[in-house]
Amino acid sequence: MGLFGWTNTGDERPPFALEPGPGQESVWDYPRPPRIDPDGRRVVVGDPADPLADTTAAVRILETASPPTFYIPPDDVRTERLVRAEGRSFCEWKGEAQYWRLADTPGDPIGWTYPTPLPEFLTIAGWFAFYPGRIECRVADEVVRPQAGGFYGGWVTDEIVGPHKGEPGTGGW
């Protein structure tokens, strides 16, 4: 058993994992606990003509079995267009999350931050992550697909192979 009872920790790809092709990554090669990976590609959230966020300074959080979640520095987010949303959650690695929604649109949150993350993730304090199933997100002009499962915020792009957490039959991961 791995850390905290997890069987898969990124050290060995399980037999059911898809083999990545050229230019692809397997979510089963990502570590547990997760790591922060700087990503200099252009990341755009919202309408590309009038984006909510636009950066080339994003980081990805890479965690075994999950597509990466991109975090954007607050200076690259038009925070005046956001308001706090109800709800909180706790991540065993990052701490307590706060949720955000568009100021002019009632409804579900479109993103979250960790205002006071646990020590290993202090570098993303106040950085924004967004749900690609609730607002359009792009990485290097590719439209991101949402991670299955509703709760998760992973960004699925053509470079990511799984299967990944959130898909049917993955509740025990």
C-alpha cells in the first residue's frame, strides 16, 4: 500500500492504464502526493475575445489518476468579474477551498482558490482554478474538456490519457 493507503502513487502504471502516445502523458505517471508543474503555454478562461483570465504563467497540479488542474495567478484574472460563491471543501493536500462565480450570473461556482493552503502548496495561495465544464477553458488554443464526475476540476486535453478518476467505475480510486 502506498501513502495513506493508496495503491497507485505514480511509481508504476497499472495494467488497465492506457499507453500514452507521442506527446501524451498518462495520469498514472503523475505522483501522489501531487506536485506543482509550471506551464508556460497560453491559458485562456472565458470568451477568448473578452477573457476572464489569460496567462502564460499557469501551473498544473499533477496527481495520480486525475487530469491536471490548471491554476492561474490572480494578477491574470479579472477578479472584479467574480464574487464569492457558497460552499467549501477540503483537499487533503491543499487545504480548504473557497468558491467563486461570475458576478453577473447566479448559479454554480465556476472556480475556486486556496487562500491559505497547506505548506506544500503555499505557492498557489490565492491562485484561481476553473471548472472547464462550467466556463470555457483553453490551453494553447485547444478547448479543454471537463473531467468526469462533476466535483472534479481536471482539464482533459488531447495530451492526457487515462482512464482517470471521475469516469464510471472509478469510485474506489
